[in-house]
Amino acid sequence: MSVEEASSARIVVGIDGSEPSKVALRWAVRQAELTAASVEAVTVWEMPFTWYGIPFAPDRTPYIERAGTLLHEAIDAAIGPEHPVEIRCRVLEGNPAGALVDTSRSAEILVVGNRGHGGFSEALLGSVGQHCVHYATCPVVVVRGPKAAEMTVGISPPGRIVVGVDGSHSSKAALRWAVDQARLRRGIVDVVIAWQYPPAYGMSDALVTGDFDRLAAQVLRESIDEVVGPEPPVEIRESKQFGNTVQVLLDKAQGAELLVVGNRGHGGFAEALLGSVSQHCVHHATCPVVILRDDVNSRPPVTVEPNGP
């Protein structure tokens, strides 16, 4: 692929040479094909040893060269010599977590593997991925699961996207993003709400009636109506279940292309979506997990048409 003028849409992916980071790169390239974006592959290195704050090896050149070699070898191993989208390479010095968050500030998506390896650069999810999930200002994708590991570069076949809602702003941002991605993939969206009996104290009159199932259905329907409207552009299936929010979402996401959740929800009726729900999903889901921040809710949806016939 010839190098052309960079697209304004940018997907940042963290590379540390590990297999999960190569899987994350393939996911990022496939997403870039769908959205006509460019991929920014980032490797971050740190001076390994200091003595009273002074590096033992003040010459940075070998580390920069090693990082560049690692990055290009990872791209060749994951994608091959022909790139279906523009891939820009960046080698940065500093803390990997902070560098990825800073680099992704104006990006469409930040993509990380579910784990990395120590030694040359810090693990991606470990602490780096955790930091990105908490502090990145754009959607964060944690690529995990057997389907992702087997993925090859190329336009995705139609698939299923699962999204958790609880009526909060961030869950509506997640729903909006999921619907837009399903349109690009010509897929379907499973919109899921889970409910449990709240503590006996502090309940409103509506909850005292015991009609929790009805209230869940109302929150689910109102969220869809507000975000999608009466004529959704993709097939949407509603799912209302009693049970632990995390387990309901993980079970529903079995075999899905993506699980999408907000970075936090609200307590009371539904359990928070990041808090504990999103934390558990990024660690235990069997498919890639997308974390949406509530401030992403103000962004207009992507309007790029799907590639291909």
C-alpha cells in the first residue's frame, strides 16, 4: 500500500512485542479498514536502570534502535509486508501507560492487548492496560478471547455486538457506539440490562412495589429510544435478565464480536459500569471489550459507510 496523506481518524495501538499486542494490532488494522482510519503503532521504552536518578547507560541510541526494531518486527509478524491501511510507527521514551494515554488524546480508539510481557516494556493489561482503561479520554479496546487470537486482517464478517445498559450517560454512549459499529459491520446488537433486588433500605416507592422486572424493561426501552430512535439502522435485540450484572454480560458475550460497556454507571437500580462491572469484563470476557467514557456521549456518531459490496 502506497503512503498517502494521513486520515484524520486515528487508531492508536500499544505494541510491546508480545503475542497479545500483535493480536491487538490486527484488530486495530481491521477496525481501520472499516472506518477509513490510519493506525498509529506505538512502542514505549524506559531507561532500565538508574543510580541515584542517573541512568547507568546514558546513551539512548541502542534503546531507541531496539525499540524500533521490535516495533517493525511485530508489525511484519502480525500484518505482513502489505498493509491494507496506513500504519505509522512511533517510538517513545517514558512511562508506557502515560505515553499511550497522552498519545491517544485525539484518537478515535486506543487498543491494547489483554496482557503483555515484562522486561523490555511493561505488561499491557497489567498496569498499563488498567491505566488506559481508567484514564484514556477516547474509547479503549482490550483485545482478548479465542476469536480475536485467530483473527486475520480483512473486513469482518457480520457479527454480534453485546452492550450493557443501565440508564446512565456512559451506558448510552456505549449503546450509541455499539449501534454505529454494528452498522459498519452489518451486524446485530444485543442490548442487555441485568437487575438484582436492591438493599431493603433507601428504596423509592416505585421499588417498594417489587416490580423490578418492569422497571428494568422501562430503563432498557427508554435507553434504546433515546439513543437509536424508532427506526434503528441495525437489528437490535433486547435482553432483560435477573442476575449479577457481570455474569449476565459475560454469558451473553460468549461468541460475540465485541462486548461494549460504559466506564461507569450509577448505583441503585443497576450496578456501576466501571466500577466493578467493567473491571471484571476486561479481565474475564471471552471477546474484545470496549470501554466508553460518558464524555464520549457528546461526540457525534461515525458516519463512514461500510467498505465493500
